[in-house]
Amino acid sequence: MSNLRQRFYIENCPVRGEVVQLTDTLHTILKQRDYPQAVEVLLGEMLSATALLASTLKIKGNISLQIQAQGSFKWAMAECNHLGQLRALADFEEDARFGQASDSSTLFSTLQQPILFINIDPEFGERYQGIIALDQPTLAGCLMQYYALSAQIPTHIALASDAQAAGGLLIQLLPRTEEEKEHIDEDLWPRLIMLTNTLKADELKQLDAQEILYRLYNEEDVRLPEVEQLEFSCTCSQQKCENALIHIGEDAVKDTLSAQNPIEMDCQFCNAKYTFNAEEALALFGRHLS
């Protein structure tokens, strides 16, 4: 079982990259709901993509991808923080078109008025949200278009997923000074894209990260920092549930208790359950049962 992110550099070149591979973390997330195959594939690609994008940030916090649409597919989101902790969820109605799928293009072809949000939520500082039109056939294509048009950083992304494993690879050409441009092989970036495009989906899901990099870039001087571990983690907690009850107000909590006592709150990400009887819920507002 592998749940890892392998960063790599090409020596003396303004190129960086990441390889992400997910197995049991993917299984843990997918088993929370009975997802059809096309939704499983999309969530696997989104998880891989968020882990890749999180690695490009130099902040503590979360990055998430969220797709919203009309029709039988409602929304999906995947999130990764700076610790490599992942979670994901989707909401949909039954649709025969969500059957067999090899990549995100199957589900993308069914979406109505889709929008992709990239949310960056740092522990300190302002929240950022980018909005992307889903007008490319695949998730990887949409993300590459975002980097080309908005971030203006040449970026190439490969994603692959099924119910058993998910994987992703990202390479970026970093900004260069005028002096650096004079000493860089101009054929480097086109060559790397050509090599990356030879990577098959099954290889990305099944081969060891170092084997993938060797097969693709063995003629380049690739450097590999220490591998990072990824894992499933949910951010739900008793405290957050208490804050949610406080937020809706005492009157609303009393109305809820009259219909449902105790109040039960379920986390959709991990299926954890939090229960508040009348005494516990009213105590949040300084009230006590007589």
C-alpha cells in the first residue's frame, strides 16, 4: 500500500515536479459512500490533483478543489492540507451514464453548467478562490488551462484513477531570470512534456514513483528529496459541532430538540456521529434543565 508524494527536481534546470500515489487512503474515502464508477474515478483524480497542488504552496493551510454543476451530478470536493492529510466527498443522483469510466472525461461529459473552484485557505492570511470553467475534456486539462491562463506558469499534469489506486504527476517550468534564460536548454520543456505524455494510466497507478521517474526522465539529472507520506484525515470534531449549534442560535436548537431529542450530527466525510441531549445542547447557551 502506498500513499505518498515524491518531489523531484532536475539539476541546474528551473523545473520541479511531484508524483502522487494513493491506495488505502483512496479506499478509506471511497468506502464512505456507494459511489458509481465514474464518480470514484473523478474523486481519485481530484484527490491526486489536490495533493499535487498542495505541494506547490509554501504555506500552512488547506487547498481544495470543488466542482459544482446542475443535473444529476451536484458537486464533488477534495481537500489536502500542508500535512498531507486528505479527504473528499461527492453528491449526486443515480444516473446510468455514471457506469463505466476510465478517466474524468466520462463524468465531465454529463455535467450541466459546471464550475471548478480552487480554494486556498491559509492558517494565516487571506483566503483565495480561483474559478475555472470546465471546458476541457478532463480534470487534468482544466487544471493545465488554469495554470496557463491565470497563474501563467507552464504546467503539465497527468492524472489516473480507479477504485483501487489513484496517481498523479505534475511538472512545472519555474520563472527564470534573463541570465538564466541564456544558459537553459530551450528544448528542455518540450522534451519533458513529450516524455511525460508517454506515461500510461496503468503505469501511473501501479508503478513505484521512482520507477516512473526513471522510465520518463532517465537521461535527465533528476534529484529526489525525501518522500512525503499522505493519509486520510477528517477535520470534524465535538468542538466544531458545538460551534455549529451555537451559530444557529438557542431558538433553533430548541426547535430541533422538540422534533429530535437528542440532536444527532453526522460527518459525511468519515461517518462519525456526534450526539447532544437537551441538557448538553442548552448548556451551550448557559441554560440548564430544571
